[in-house]
Amino acid sequence: MQTVQRQSISDQLRHRFDTAKSVLVLTGAGVSAESGVPTFRGGGNTAVWKGMPFDVISSAKMVDRDLPAVWEWFDYRRTLLQPLEPNAAHREIARWEKRFQQFILVTQNIDGLHQKAGSKSVIELHGNISRARCVECHARYEILAGESRPEQCAGCGNWLRPDVVLFGEILPPGAFELAAKSAQKCELCIVVGTSGIVYPAASLPEIAKAAGAYLCEVNPERTALSGLFDEVLTGKAGEVLPMIASAPDSTNTHS
Ligand code: BJW
Ligand code: ZN
């Protein structure tokens, strides 16, 4: 697979990275691929579960129709995720949180690996696989590693479901609104490892672009959004992200 060379980080990007006060990073499944998490649309194990495409089993309809099957699918994935560790991309993004005056990390991932890498403030658009939520009163419960998962709500006795956003469901209250507001204010928007086809997450780079931000995509493949970006860095997140921060800024050496 082709990887980005140090010199292919443009001066423009390096300069913006050095001078930006407000940066937004949007991540998708690809940022966790090098940790061993399968992506949704790049092949791998999660695309089909017991003959059902993931957009069927991960859908609002399936929660109504067969909640135990939905739990079986998420229990299986939670078990797969538990031993996995953050990779160089998660760690690099965690460092960026301290580097910029305003740094907003928005993720579509439910795996918690950004937090495990040290990111303190993460907008999770699609929830988290390590939580359950009451179908009635929406109370949330942490699912602790190695402990059995609670099945019913301690408050109202109703069933719990995974605290994730399935197809056809609305996002957690305020999460997208906060992300969209941040996208409107950011100077640099870096989008990592997402196919860019799931909305409303995919509209964030569009919002940032319309507000005048410089847009950079990091992905080994072209995506639905590639045409929108000022700069497309073709390569794996774990290799490319550390290069952005370490590439020399030649605009400074000539000034
Ligand atoms: C690497 C790499 C490496 C590999 N380094 N990169 C507007 C138009 C059309 C439809 C809609 C619309 N607005 C809303 C909709 C409907 C729907 C939607 O978007 N559908 C589209 C598919 C057409 N959206 C919704 O239903 C959302 N809700 C909503 O809008 O509510 C309002 C509403 C309600 C009712 C009706 C209408 C509107 C909710 C979306 C929830 C998404 N949920 C999922 C499942 C979560 C639970 C689970 O895990 O099972 O979230 S779907 C799945 O896709 C998951 C992901 O977060 C999401 C995005 O996927 P992502 O992260 O981009 O992964 P991949 O696999 O697609 O791509 C990986 C990328 O990584 C690839 O590009 C690789 O090349 C790359 N990669 N290795 C860097 N090493
Ligand atoms: Zn309840």
C-alpha cells in the first residue's frame, strides 16, 4: 500500500498546523484499524453478522424486533475490543489536545480507544460500546470489563440496550450541535479514517469548509468526501498523523 512521504505534507498544511488556534479532528473506523478493529466498509469481520449485513443488525428496527440478537452482536464485538490497544494515530491525536488553544475531537467510533490513548475530551457521535442505556428512561450504565452486563434498568425496571447510535436513530442530544458549532469555528479540520458516507457526521467537513477552514483528509483510499478537501494524505493514520506534526515548516525558514 502506498504511504505518504515526509515531503508530501505541504508547506501550507504544516504552516496551518503550526499557527492554527482552533483545530477540529473527525475520526472514523479507519483510525482504529491499526489497533485491529475491523472497519465497516473496508471488508473484515463486522460487515456481516450471522448472515445479516451490519446495517440491518445495527439498526433501530432490530432493537424493536430482536433485542437479544442486537446484544449478542454487541457483546461479541465488546469482547473482541477489550484487549485492543490504541495505536500511533490515537496517541498522536491525544498529544494534539494539549497543543492547540481550541482542540475538538469528534469521533464516530464507539470503541473508546481515543480515551484509552489519553484524549480527555471526545465528542462521541455514535455512542460507546461499553455503556448500556434504558429503553424507557435513558439512564446509562457502564459495562465493566470482566463483569456481567446489567440487563434491566435499576431505576424503572425496563430493558437496557447498547448505548450506541444505530441507523435510523438520532444522535445523542447536543453532540452533533456542539460538533457542528466547533466545525464552524475551526481554522483547520483533519478528517481521519472515515468513508464519509454516514450523515450527519459526514457533514462536519462540509460545514468547516463553508466556514473557511483548511481541510485535510488522511485515508489510504479515496472517499466520498475526498473532492472537498484542500489536501488529501494517502496513507495509514498511524503513519501519516505523526508526520504532520514533525514535518519541517519551510515557510518559517524563509521568513
Ligand atoms: C483507514 C485505515 C487506516 C482503513 N488509516 N484510514 C443524508 C443523506 C442520506 C442518508 C442520511 C442522511 N442523513 C441521515 C441519513 C441516514 C443515515 C445515513 O447516513 N445513511 C447513509 C449510510 C446513507 N444516518 C443515520 O441514520 C444517522 N441518524 C440520523 O441521521 O438521525 C436523523 C434521522 C433519523 C431517522 C431518519 C432520518 C434521519 C445515524 C447514523 C448511525 C451510524 N451508526 C453506525 C453503527 C454504530 C453502531 C455499530 O458499531 O454497530 O456507526 S453505522 C457505521 O458507520 C458506524 C460508523 O461510525 C459509521 C461511519 O463509518 P466509518 O467510520 O466511516 O467507517 P467505514 O468502515 O465506512 O470507513 C473506514 C474508512 O477507514 C475507509 O475509508 C478506509 O479506507 C479507511 N481506513 N484503514 C486511515 N489504517
Ligand atoms: Zn430506566
